[in-house]
Amino acid sequence: MAYKNAVLDDKELQENLKSINPKFGDFVTRVAGEAWGLPLIDQKTKAFITIAVDIVNQDHTGPGNPFGSHVNMALKQGATREEIEELLLFMCVYAGFNKVAGCFGTLNEIWDSLS
């Protein structure tokens, strides 16, 4: 079931953020929760946008990396594996093939963990 607000309604996400650092978790929950509460863009589209930003900005390694969390957010909002894979293929053109290659590797690890 999709959340009305993918940050404020997801208690597991909030606990994961707090586990990084309690103050960080509280801050991110408040600020991101407000952004995710804006009404014009639906939650699934916002989740796709966060994945696209991760592709551009992240190397997808190390603790606290948001890519896996954002993939999980998209899945909770009704995204399919095929849609996420298509997003990654689309981002090859705009972010670069090498950045997306690493994302596919991480995505495969996420799929394996869900199986």
C-alpha cells in the first residue's frame, strides 16, 4: 500500500535514519517529510526523482548511502522492477553509462535481498 507521505508515514525509514544519527534522523524526517508532503507531484514520481538524483550524485558505496532506501521507497509507492530498470536505462543518456552500471549492480543486490 502506498503511503500518503513516503517519509512521514514510513516508521521503518525514520528508524533507519535515526540509526545513522538521532539528530540527523529527526532533521531529515522533518525537512524531507515537508518536501514529500507537497501536493502536486505524486509520491511514486517523487521516488523516481530521488533515484535519478542518486544516480547523478552518488557512488553507491558505503554506509548511509540513500540509493537502496530510495529504491525501497519507490517499491512501496507501487513502482515495479521494470519501471525502475527503465528509469536506470533512461538515466544512462543523461547521467552517464558508468554511473548507471554501478546502480544496476546495487539494484541486483537489492532484488537478491528481496528474494
